[in-house]
Amino acid sequence: MATAFHHQNNRSMIRILSLPQRNAGGKALGYCSRVFTNLDVVMTESLAAEKPDAIAFDEELADGTLTVIDRTGVAHRLPGVDGMSLMEIVRGFDLPIPATCGGAAACGTCHVFADARYGARLPKPTEEENWQLDHLIAARSESRLACQIIWNKGLLDGLVVTLAPLEQ
């Protein structure tokens, strides 16, 4: 469950976003909180259901939206959060993306297939990301590591990604 808290006065706004952190086996490790200032609030005060039928968020306050297609073919519409990696957003909504290295481009377990229409908008892969992708069996031309895609509403609003098959 992801929760968001915000406080706003006439000069600034502070937002604290808490996202659950899990190990590769799905065991809860605790919460990672990030503090953002002078940003719009993305999520409602609390997303109470552990496994909601649809993910609840206020689209008017989100930094755009993205669609994640899970390994069973189910599409999940999520809010974008400017400055957060796609991996952090996906994990924050308890979708099955192991990301065992925590976002260091060192494991390849956050492998996704990005919609080809967004290929030119995504940042070029780093040397480390290319190395990881070269070692994945399921890699294809639209393969990316979700930890290396930093959300930017102006570039990525409407992005569609598909979670790649897990490799062992």
C-alpha cells in the first residue's frame, strides 16, 4: 500500500510519499519514504486496500499516467511521479517487479518492454544498462530497465510498458 501526506502553506508544499519495500520473494522489508517539496500531490491520502480492483489516485494531481501490463496480461493504470524511477512507481503499487538490486542497474530484474512509440522520448541507455540487457535472454529492441527510466510527465505521459518474463 502506498500512502501520501502533504502539507501546503503560502510559500511551499512538502510531500512525503511512503512506498512499501519488498525483497525478491515479496516479503515486506518496511517502507521507503521520500520527501518532495513544491510538487503537486499525486495520490489520495491513503490507498487503503492492499489489492484494489483498480488503483485509486487523483488524475488531476498526478504527474501524468502510465500503463503497466503485468505478466498475466492485465493492464494497470498508475500515476506518474516526476523524478521517481519507473521501478519505484511500479513497486510502490505492489506490482510484481523484483528489482533485487534496488535500482543500481546491476541485476536486470526490473526488465520491461517499453512501447515503441516512446522509444525516442526515453533517455538513452547507460553502459551499465546495456550490459545488463545484453545478458537477458528475453531482451528485444524495446527492452529497458525500469530503474533507469526517470519519470518526466512532459516526455512520458501515457507510456505503456510490459513487465518482461522473469529470468533465473
